[in-house]
Amino acid sequence: MGKNCNNIGIIILAAGKGRRLNCSDTPKVLLKIGGKPIVKYVLETLESNGIGKNQICIVVGFKKEKIIRELGRCYIYAVQEQQLGTAHAALAGADSLPEKFRDILVMNGDDSAFYGFKALGDFIGQHILDKNDITILTVEIDYPPGLGRIIRDKNGKFAEMREKENLKPGDEKIKEINTGAYCFNRQWFNSMYCRLEPISGLGEYGLPGLARIAIENNSKIGEYRLKDGSQWFGINTARQLAKANILKSKPKI
């Protein structure tokens, strides 16, 4: 990541309850895999490679006191009082970071445990080099049911991020998905957030909506595809949690 290390603010979304995992008393990001809370992996990856705690804002909500107690008070914390979606949570984080950060990386605390630092660094580096307003981190996975897809044009260029509710016939064959991680030009993010419309039926404001706004407004949008698909692992079910635990419990060779 080089000199970009000092110029990026990082927002980790950790306010969710984890309803599909029946997290009644423990925040989802504190569930353990390999003997360690899920969110600690990405924090350790960042910090061991030069990212300071004063660059990281953790957005908390459900059982926030448990997260703060577990991770310590050295990070910046933002509180999402109402569960109004990922974009709403990211806005809380952006408002809490120091103004000096021109660009921000937003990622989920519950699916980031397998990211390698080089991949994150290359993602951020491309965003900054290309001077994008928004850059989307994508990945190809073999079995992506229940997930939106990345739609590319005939030349292979990014065309659309199509959510699972809006998939068209044939889209299920596409393996490339949105990981839920984004880099934003911070000024662009703040100015475009007010144009977001709530997700139909949920009343929440999701980050994918900003990709649509970027396209509609001819903003500079880019994408970075992970070269190693194993670096993204979504944890939404008990089976996925168990698999992640097995993967993180394997001894390193």
C-alpha cells in the first residue's frame, strides 16, 4: 500500500445483530473462528502492516459495549443508533474520521477475516491511482446463490451491480459478486449520500445504491477483482460459520 497507508481512513461496519445466526447476546463480529473474534483478523492484518488505530473507525450498534470492551478504546468508534442499512452506517463512520482522509475504505466486519493485506493494498492503490469516486471490490466464487452479481458489458467493462432481487434470466450463471467492500472519494460519498433511496420493503440505505447513483451521474467508478477468491468469505449461516472456523483452525504450513 506504500504511501497510501497514511492517506486512507478505514470504516469497519460492526453494528449488525446477526439475525440469521440468532445472535441474541453476542454481536456477530465477535463470534469466534479459529479461537478469535471474526473482526479481529482484519484489524490485525491492517495494524501489522502499518495502519494506525487512529485511521480505523468501527461502527457499532447492537451490544456496542461488548465490542468496545473486546477491542479496546484505542480505535475511533461511531454509533449507529438505528439499523438503517450499510450506507447509513458508513456515513456515521465517515462523520467520525479525521478530516485529513481524502479517501475511505468501507468494509464489513463479518466477512473480512480472510483478506490479505496485499489485496487490500492493491485495491486501495488502484482507487487512488485512478482517482475514482467509487471503487468496488469484487470476487468470483463458484457457488453464489442468494447474492447479487457484477454485470459487465461485451468488452468486459463494469456496467452494473445487479442485486439479487433484480436478477434477470441467465444472471445466475455469473460468478462475479460484490464483496461489500468499497473505496470512496470522501467528498463524493458525502455529497451523494442524500440521493440514496431506501431499499424497497426494508427502509434501509444500502451501499450498492451508490454504484447506481455513480452510473446515473457519470461519476468515475471502477472495480478491483480479487485474484484469490478464497480471500473473501461471507458468514451468514451456522454452516458458513462452522466452515470459517475450520479454515481458520488449520495449522499454517
